[in-house]
Amino acid sequence: MSDELQDLYRETIMDHARAPHHFGLREPAAAESHQLNPTCGDEVTVRLHLSPSGDRVESLSWEGHGCAISQASASLLSDLVHDLEPAELTERIGLFRDMMRSRGEIAGDDELLGDAVVLSGASRYLARVKCAMLSWVAVEDALAKLPQAA
Ligand code: ZN
């Protein structure tokens, strides 16, 4: 990764950490999950909101606190979920996990992961992987609680 790209990625992460998107839990929610990353002290609660037809994720609202990576990651994820079927969202969480476990080997597909590819650099730091994964694990858990996924 070039230094320029790395700077751009770092800037995007800091922007999201400073002014997170879709912050604040909303009603009504189809499913909720609360996750904790005790090694860093990060905490996140996510809520899934479905489309009126109930077959798509319309939006995600969330609250949390912790390090910049964990908060930016939740914000980036909240930008990604719009209008995805639960199965599509599950697939993208899998891709994100592959990227985060790759120790910098997988850059991530921005068509599927959007701006969340900026977190690929954090995959080199084992302690940071859990921070980045926290909200994605929460959404995975919330998806499993959806009535049609049961
Ligand atoms: Zn953290």
C-alpha cells in the first residue's frame, strides 16, 4: 500500500471516528445485539431496521464507545448495510472477516465492502482486528436473531 493511500485510509478512519454515521439507537428494530471487546474496552450495540416488506435491511443504528478503529468500523458498516438482503449482508461480513484475518494480504473489494476497505491496514495488528470486527460480529448476531433467519 502506498503512503498516500495509507494516509487517505487513516484520514477516513479518523473522520468516521470523530463524526460517526447512523449513531443513536432507533425504534422499531427487528433485532439488536450488544458486543464487548474486553481486551480494548470497546462496546457496541447495533439494531437492524428492515424494509416494510421485511426482506431487506433498510438501515442500521448503533451506539458504542471505545477506540477509533472500533467506532469507525461501526460507522463504516452502517453505511454499507442499506437495502441488502440478510444473506447478502452475511456474505459481506464474511468478506470483511477474511480481509481482517489476512494480516494485510487481502486489500478488500470496495464494491462489496465500500469504504470499510480502509480498515484493511489494521489487519496487520492482531489486537486491532477484534476492534474492527466488533460491530460486524454484532450485526452477524443480530441477523441470526431475525425471525426469517431462525
Ligand atoms: Zn479497540
